Amino acid sequence: MSEDSKPEGLAPIPWSERTMSLLQYPPVWWSSLIVVQSFAVAFFAVYPQGGLNLLQVTLAAAIGTLILSGLFIMNGFPGYEEGIPFAMQTRSAFGIKGATIPNYLRITPAIAWLGIGNWIGALAIQTISTTLWGFGNVWVYFALFLILNVILAWYGIESIKWFNFVASGVIIVLMTYTAYIVLSTEGIPTEVITYGGSWSWEFVAVISVMVGQVITGALNASDLTRHLEVSGNGSARNQVLGHIIGIIPPYLFMMLIGILFGVSAGNPNPIEAVMEVAPNPILGSLMLLFVVLAQISTNLTMNILPPANVFQDTFGVSWKQGVVATGVLSVATFPWMLFTSDLFYTFISFYAAFLGPIIGILMADYWIVKRRETDVDELYDKSADSKFWFVRGFSVTGIVSMVLGTVVSLPYLDMGWMIGLPVGFASYLLLTKFALDDRVKSYMAPAAGARSTPDAD
């Protein structure tokens, strides 16, 4: 079996070869979203860590979760219906060569999140070992945690599927118990309820960050939906239910846990806050165990899978080589600096300003321009004869729409994707109607002919 034809390869996966059932699919996302990064978004938003009161941040979490599930559903259809990964999906709107731009914009935060996830896992192990045995080295744990993630991803989608399936149950039990301990020992201070907070800009900004933190997963949802079994009549039931069940409960649950810890703990460090509210070190260590499991499961699906696929497409490397390259690059993002309250929100808002327009463009292309009729064979044709070659391999329509969406987003960074997504969506439709790529090709054709005249002499 060639690398491309394996489940970890880039070739379309036919319906008959799907390996993930509707029963197995939601737990993969459960274990991916019940993670400290999600916990931290709500933790840093609620008073006294942030500027929203209990009602405001809870409502923001609910709104953000519903929006996020909608994005997963809408952008996961190309993978579900056609069996193609995200790295191929982008060729339809950006061109055979132009797809490289959105692909690398997507995997850059994934690589950074891999580093952050490994750093969080190392911090959790460090806290456990120093509390129970009085010793530990966070840098050693960081290296070992990274190696463990690479080993688990090394064996491909089956390894990822089964680890996440088992981990989701363990994580949920531990987190539920953690919530019980916090509520029974700490309670909810009245000041977080009576605090004025904000219903204006800051409220909207928190919704934006709650979606922006996982918009990366929504963008490359096809990387997992291509493995999801299609129901007997070819309906979208598995795709829709898989994301409603797989996205809404775990993400909202994790946000509520983050809110609970944010109002109960005075420590602005989420990892240390877990240990502080525990009634004894043993229970605190068990609580932190979920951190370790959650970081591994999230890294596998959201932070290793997308970069490995893109590296396969760009450099022709194997899945295993792509996994190793992703792990090495994650260290270069300095995750120990990104996981602070000062940089955390800025980091999310910055990359979301670039990714929002891309997901808007992909949805406009698939649902309206192509009307869910994608010529898959042409997507895999890298020659100039491909219908997705556009202008020298680049879709001017897609790239200009992405630039417009990003440019208008950056001045309003706190809610960048909220602006960039509709701008990218509308720009792509308007420029497609204007036939921008055809006009550019027509403009370039005479110039190319003129340059060839001296050679003919």
C-alpha cells in the first residue's frame, strides 16, 4: 500500500473504507476539547481574572460553543462527502499552488498549540512530582511529553482514534469529580455574581476568543470527517450529529469548569489553581492527571494531524516524517512564553484574524460557488491542465478575498475572525461573480505573447 493510499495519506477515502463509526467519532472530539487551553479561555475571562461576571461569561460560553459547532458542521462536509483532507480542500478555492498559503497559515498555530499543550502537560507532571515526592524538572518532562505525543501519533489515525476514545471517558470522570470538589469546598463567591462586568466590547471579545481558540479545528474538520462512516442512505446524519454531540457538550463543559476555577481560585495560573483548591495532595494529583491525558488527546487530533498532512503534500514526506517535523518545530514556538495571561488572548486573536477569512472563503466556495459538487480528480491534478490551476496555480479570487478579510480584521483584533469571516465569504462570492481570475488571465495573455515575439525572430 502506498503512503498516499493509507488512511494517513492524502488520497480520498471512499465511503466503503471509513473506519470511524458515529459511536467513536464524538469521543475523539470530547477528548480533544476537554483541555486546559479551553479551560484557560474561560478562566482568564471571568472576574477576578478577567472583566466579565458569572452570568456574562456563562452566556458568552454558550453562544461561542453554538457558533463553533456550526462552523465544524459546515466546513466538515468536503471531508465527509468526498473523503478529502483539508490540504486538498483548499485547492478548490485557492488553486493548486495557492493552497499552500492557507495550509501554512492553519498549521502555524497548530504547531504552536502543540508546544503549548506539551508545556501544560509538563507543568502538570512537575506539579504532581514536586507535591508528592519533592523533586522534578519541567524541562525533562517537556521533552518526555513531546516524545510520547510523537510516538502515539506515529501509528496513525487508528492509534489516535482509540487513545482518544479511551481517554475521553477517563477525562470526563476526573473533571466531573474535580468540579464537585471545587463546589463543595470553595463554593462561588457572591462578588463574581454582583460584579458589573461588561455587556459591550469585552463581552463580544470573549465570545470571539472562545470561538477563535478552536477555529483551527473547524478549519481542518475534514481531516477527521473523511474517516467518519457515512450512513446507509448517504445522508448527512452522521456528520451533523457527530459534531453536535462531539463539540457542544465537551466545549461548554470545559468552559464551565474554567469559570468555576476562575471564580474559586486566587491564583492566575490554571495549573497551580487546580492543586490549590484540592483538599489534599493526592486528590490534587488525580485532578491534574486529566491535564496530562487531555493535552495528549488534543495534540493528536488538532495539532499533529494537520501539520503532518500539509508536510506530506508540500514536501512529499511520509506521515511519520511529518509527525517528527511537527514535534521538532513545536519547540521553536517558545510555548513557555505563550502560555501566560498577557499573551494567551492576543495569540488566539491574532491567528484567528487570518483563519476567519479562510474558513469563510472555503464555505462560500463549497456551498454556493461549487454547490457541493467538487471535481475531486481535478484537485489532485497538479498540472497546468487542472481546472484549479487558475492563474499559474494561484486563485487570485481566493487570495485577494483572504487578504481583504485579514486586513479589515487586524485593526479590531479582539474580534477579528467575526469581521474577517463574513468579509472573506462575501468578497469571494463577489470576485467570483466578477470572474477575477479569468480577467487576470486575459490581461496576462497578451503580455506573454509579446515576450515570445523576439524569440520567434
